[in-house]
Amino acid sequence: MRGWLSIMMASVVIGHLTTMPAIAQSDSVVTGAAYKEERGTLPDGTSYIIRVPNNWNGVLIRDLDIASSLGISWTPESPTNPKDAILNRGYALAGTARHVMRMYQYDPRREISNLDLVLDKVDANFGKPKRVIQMGCSGGGHVTLAVSEDFSDRIDGSVALAAHTPVWLMNSFFDGWFALKALIGPGYVAAGGNMEDLAITGMPNDGSSHASAHGLEGDVPAAWRKAVRIAQESPQGRAQLVLAFTIGQWPAWMSDKVTRPDLNNPEELQKSIYYSADMITSSPGGEARVMFENAAYGQQLSWNDNVDYAKVFEMGNPHLKAAVRALYKKAGADLDADIAKVNGAPRIKASPYALDFWKQPGRTTDGNPKIPVLRLHMVDDYQIPPSLVEGYEAEVKRHGKEDLVRTAYVNSTGHCNFSTAEQLEAIDTMMKRLDTGKWPGTTPAELNKRAAALDTDTTARFMDYNPYRQGQYARIWAPNN
């Protein structure tokens, strides 16, 4: 187990980071009627907040995004705000904001280092917590998983919400976009476009497309939007959209323009997938593709030079595979020929430099936690497909760590919109695991029942995920095992 100093020393050795001084700047402490709070700026410019209620129960919730999600000028008053509810129950909160350069220098390893600096300040200025629970969503969820595996010496438990794993995420997105380009690209070209318009890697990064962690603007998404809409006009094109989603192991219901489709109804699935595909054309190649490519100095972290997409299709969700076959039959189209078309498209290799960067502790996960982990995920998350969670579960099983991990799924589209009841129940579940050494019941019914008793004026939406499972997650990358 390593603290922040050894993380930084290792980073200097591999040449990706420079050492940061251990003293934060611009610290200020304020006292409210029910809390004490410290705000400041860490040496690399990252903002942080520590808020400790007067009725502190001794447990600290440490979150990568406390200062980002709440704002550095946070003045909590809302009883339905999850962070306010956590404070009102006696927990302290501490964490950081996303750095302003994160889009160009994303590095979860540095983010973990900064969180350790914040924990140092908690220990020094408020007293050492009895327990520390790492918690976070999205990139904060990845940090939470990484902390549980490689930097857990000061952490007791982890609650990971909608967590990504960078290389896994980019490869899962890459597979689906690669299939889309091979399948619906010819229709776009026949309508007067150029195949080169449909980029899936190497996105414009000169500022012209206003690229962000949530997509880009301009010609590339416009071309993709046109290609998707052209595909929807023909029976084979509609079947091809479903085939691409099945290969990518993406959820079928990302857009709230339709209700959740019946998994046994191919037409409902297809309609939902069309609206979902149309929605995500703002992020061609996958959510935050530019940010992930920037992280290793623009070097490519996705590859498919060794992927057999016929096998990947067979690994897909049984309901989606059945829908694909039914839609191809209805269209009078040749499914095997289209899969061969995907397999015959020009492949891409990853940069060894990029993979060396991403395999470092803190930047990937191996499914080998050292402390208890509770992982929550939306069933229809458009930014992070829940199939990644299945791959993590497989790695946990391979390491024999099933007793340390529990997973729960929430009935929702969107990303990181967990309700207050769901977040509080996640913390309570983790506390019971830490207090007793045993997990309480974590079935959807048990979680929903306990969450309903929390009196938060919000609803818990835990649900059975089994019908949505893949046959096998296709993109596990565990270079350190």
C-alpha cells in the first residue's frame, strides 16, 4: 500500500508527473452554526473543501468531486441535496474540484495524490477520522476503485458510483463506433458523404470543435448524426444500428425520448437504440475520447487489431442478439456478411506509450481490492456502459475477492444522477459491512426497503440487472496481472 508521497516518487521515475510540495496554499477556515469548514488550493492549483459537522460521528467521506459538484462557494441548505443529507447524518466531507487543466492532463493518479494531501489536512486540523470511506462518481468512481486496490492504507471502505476504467471504457466505445462506421458508413457515403468524415479516434483537438469531457461540436458529430439518421431509413440500416450496439455491449436505452424497451420486442429495442445512437453522436468515438487521448500526450489507448467481432457478437446480451437476428431476417439481410464487413474493416493499434501510461497504479484497476467495495451503476448509463461492471466482477471472482465486493444497479438513464436515498443507503450498507465484517442484504428489494426508511423525500430505484447482462464482457484489460 502506498500513500501520496510514494505515488509521486513512482510517477517521477516513469516521467509522467513532477513532484508537488506538501503544503497547500490559500487555506481558509470558516465556522458555521453546525460545522467547521476549510477551503483552499493545493499546490497544483486544485481547489479543495473540508467540512466537518459539529455532531461529527468520526467518519469521513472523501470524494474527488466535493468542490466540483458543490462549487467552491457551496452554502448547503437543501434537505434533498445528497451532500447536505450526508452532513446532516453526522459524516464529515472532504475532497477536491476537477483541475482546470483536466481536459488536457487527465491523470487519476495525480487526483489520488491530491486526495491524500486533503486527508493530511483533515488529520492535522480536525483530528484523525475513526474511519474514512472513499466515495465518488464517474472519474471519482474510478479513483474510488483504484484507491481500494493500490492506495488503501488510510481508507476503510469504498463506494464507487458509475465508475469508469479508462482503457476498458475507450475500448468498449471503440468497438461499437468501429462497427457503426463499417456498417452504416457506406450508406452515408452513398448519400454524398466521405468515410473520412466519420472519425472514431484522433478527434479534432485544436480548439475548433470545442472538445470537452462530454463530446465536441462541428463537422464530426454532424456527419455521424446524418449517418445514423440515414441508417434508420432502411430495414437493414435499422438492424445494423442494433448490431453495432450489441458488439459495443452498450445499453439499449440511453435516451428518455422513449420509455424503457421490452427486451423481447425487437422493434422497441431498435427504436430505443436509434434515439440513443442519435443522442451520443455528440461524442463520436466515445464519451470524453479527446480527454483520454490527451492524457498520454495524444497517444492512442484503443485498439482492435486482435479482436474477432464474430466472437464479440456472441458475447453480447442474449436479448439484443435475438433482436439482431430477428431484424436481419425481417430486412432480408445477411447478418454473417455484415459481421464479416466489420471484421474486414481496417484495424487500429494502441500506442505502447499510452498503454504504459495507463497500466500504472491509480490509472487502471485489476479487480483485486484490499478493502470492501460497493459499486453502484445506472442500468442505462450513456457515458459508461454497465458492461464494464460485469468485467470488473469477473476479475474480482478471478482473484477470489467476492467477499469484499457487492454491486447494485439503478433503474435510470443518464449519468451520476443517483438519488439521495440511493447514496445514503450505499453509505449505510458500507458502514454495516465495516461494523460487522459482513454485508447486509444487497438485493434490489432489500436495498429499496432500507432506503425507503431513510426519510429523504427521494426514491431508491435499485433493480434486477440480470436480464441486461452480457454473455461475457469483451474488453477486460489487466496488464498488471
